[in-house]
Amino acid sequence: MSIDKYYITTPIYYVNDVPHIGHSYTTIVADTLARYFRIKLGKENVFFLTGTDEHGDKVAQSAEAKNLSPQEFCDEISAEYKEAWSLLNISNDYFIRTTDKDHEKRVKEIFTKLKNAKTPKGNDVIYQDEYEGLYCTGCEKFLTERDLEDGMCPDHQKEPEIVKEKNWFFRLSDYIKDLEAKILSGEFEILPESRKNETLGLIKQGVGDFSISRESVKWGIELPFDSEQKSYVWVDALSNYITALGYPDDLDNFNKWWPADLHLMAQDILKFHAFYWPAILMALGLELPKREFIHGFFTIDGKKMSKSVGNVISPAELVTRYGTDATRYLLLAQFSFGLESDIKVELFDEKYNADLANGLGNLVARVSNLIEKNFSGKTELKEINIKTNISENIEKYKFNEALKEINKLVAESNQLIDKEKVWELVKSEEKKAYDVLSELASNLLFIAKHLKPFMPETADKIEKIFKAGKIEKPKEALFQRI
Ligand SMILES: [Zn+2]
């Protein structure tokens, strides 16, 4: 990957849901990549964006149920996301909210541009037409197939009616051939390969125009050319990736970062990111994001995560039990990024004890203790150069593989202590013991360097211990056994 800047985004999370392990996972992946590229390219050359999606009827209803105004409700939930990301030590450079005044103003400008634009075939990009949808009279709104359970509105246990209203539509059909070509050529990369094939398959089945406004929605951005209509999700939410950079009024900043190097997301929003978003960008005359990575959903201990099953895990629960860095580690180390995965919570304790308490934590304690007790905290640090694929694996999104390699280095160092019986060596062959401990301390600094994107606080602690003029065993274990 030859690049000189890196712009990475998570999806903006919908405030109708509170932060859970799914959001956390995507955000930790983004954070790991952002930290990795900050080391590689320099801090000033990485921009990491996350935020919250705050408009729509569902939000307004949830607010009403809590006796809050929609804005108050959004402020509350948005703050919960910020709090969760702070607990997980997420290093986003900016947090965008779709109710930000800057964002709202810029979305209106984007709507005006779309209204004035023509497709490559010379048609108006947006046009008015009848929207036909599934309407629940109980909810007083349109539902999507996704909202239904067994064909019924889950809130009212009633089949929705088919209802028509006038909407503005985006002429996606005029862009789909170009888009297909860009996906096939790799100019617009969809990862993993299976998701690219899924996207191309959907194009073959036929992709229609999509509605970008609603008459019935009240909590949303008003269209600048039609006061009867509010923006419906897509233009408002997807545009966050460019309004956060200042588009269309701060083009200097926008041009510094755009196109995005990576949009990360889960599979449920593939269609919107693989079709709607690139088409909107083409209509605005902008470059497409370089790459999108779509990961699968989680089950928790074999069951779908849901409020009714009661298996929705909050990041705070994990951080309370394991600490920030270990939570990041447990989520990234357990399975391959990208696949549909089952989170086995009952294995977390075991993995925590094996890899962190007995593995890395114990190694740090043993080495620092032996150096402190036998050599007055002195050692000779060497530049270690072990050939690994850790960086390569991170750039290929194989985070669990990278962590496996780091664990192997930890295990080898622990084995070296046992093989050389360093605790006896310090009495019989002082010089040799000194050399072995110097090697071990140097290995730990090498390990810390590679751990930085994953476990930034732990890496800092290890560096502090072994780069100190006098090495001392830390008063508190890096990872307390559970
Ligand atoms: Zn309903």
C-alpha cells in the first residue's frame, strides 16, 4: 500500500441504539488502523472519523417515549457513544453528529448541488415521483422490510399497508454501469472479495433509483428547494464522510483528505455504501472512496445479539472486568476480521488469563524483577530485528494473525527464561545471565513497539519500565489474574 495520508471512517452510529459490542468492534478496528498509520505516516497525516446518525422518525419517537425533545435525546445518546469510545481509548480525530449545525448547512448545499446536476446521460440527477412503501398506521410512518418481524410491525403486531406519497428520487440507474466498471477495475475496492462479489451480484439483479426525501418525516433536514420534504437518511447520513472535512465550503481541508482510504462497516449497510454513496459522489463530481471493508455480524455464544435474549454486551461491562487494553485485545484476537463470528464470552476469562496475565504480564514481571534484584535495575538494550509479518497482517486486516505473532514472541521469551533457568544463572554465570536478560528486555521493547496500535497503554507501560535508567518490577501486575 503506497500512500502518504490515511483517512479512515467508521459508520456513524444510529442513536436509536446504545453502544454495544458490535459498534465497539468496528470502532476498535478503525482505531487500531489509525494508530498504526499514525506511526507509519506521521500523526498529522492520519484523520480518523466517527460519529452519530441522529435524524429520523424512530429517533423522534424514542425521544417522546422518554419525555425529551429529539435534540435532548440525541445529545444524551451521542454522549453515551463518546463515553464508550473514551473507555476504549479510541483516538478519533473528530466526532461528527448529523445534528451539528455545520453538517446540516453543508447537507443542504449538497442537496442544492444534486438538484442542479445532470447524470452522464443528461437527465436530472434527482426528480420527483411517487414513493410506494409499507406504511404502519400505528407508527404513522413507512417501514422497511428490515423493520418487520414475520411481515408485521413489531410494535403494533400489524401488517403494514402499501401507501404512496410524493418523494424526491436519486437517479441511481444512470450511474450503475460506471459504478460496476469502477468496482471491476479495482478503482473502487470492496473488501473482502466475497462482499465485492455480492455487490456485483446485486447489480446483475438490477438496482433501482432510490428515494432521498420523505413528506412524513418530521425530525430531519429540510430540503432547500421543497419545504414540504425532509431528507431521508442517505444523503444526510452518508455525506458525513465529506461534511466532516468541510465540504463544500472548506475545500482546502477537504482536498487534503478526500478520497477516504477506508470506510469500515458491518454488512447491513453494504448496499448504501456500495451503490448509493458512490453514485452521490459521482453526481457531485467527486472521487470515490478508495476502499470499503465490510465485516459480518456477531452472534454471542451462538445466539443472535438482541435485547429480548438479554445478551447485548456493553463496552463498559467488558472494560470493568478486563480493563481497556485487554478488552481491545480480546475482541480483536478471537477471530478473523470480516467473517461472521461468534463471540464466546465464556472463553474471554480463559484467554485473558492465558495470553495476558500468564503470558505478557508474567513475562514483564519476571524480566523486570530479575534485572532489578540481580543487576540493580541495569541492562543493555539492543536493537532487535526479528522478521515478522505483523505490519503486513495489519495492512491486510488480519488483526488476529498479527496478535498471534506477538503472542508467539511472548511465548518464546518466556521459554528462554525457563530454558536458561535465568534465576539460577544469575548465581552461577553472572555475565551470561546479564546477556540473556538484556536480550529479554530488548525483546519486550520490540513487542511493545508492535503492540502499540492494539494496546497503546500497555505498550507505553512496557516502554516506561524497560527504558527507565533503573528497571523495576511494576508495583501492580500489568494484568491481574481473574
Ligand atoms: Zn407500527
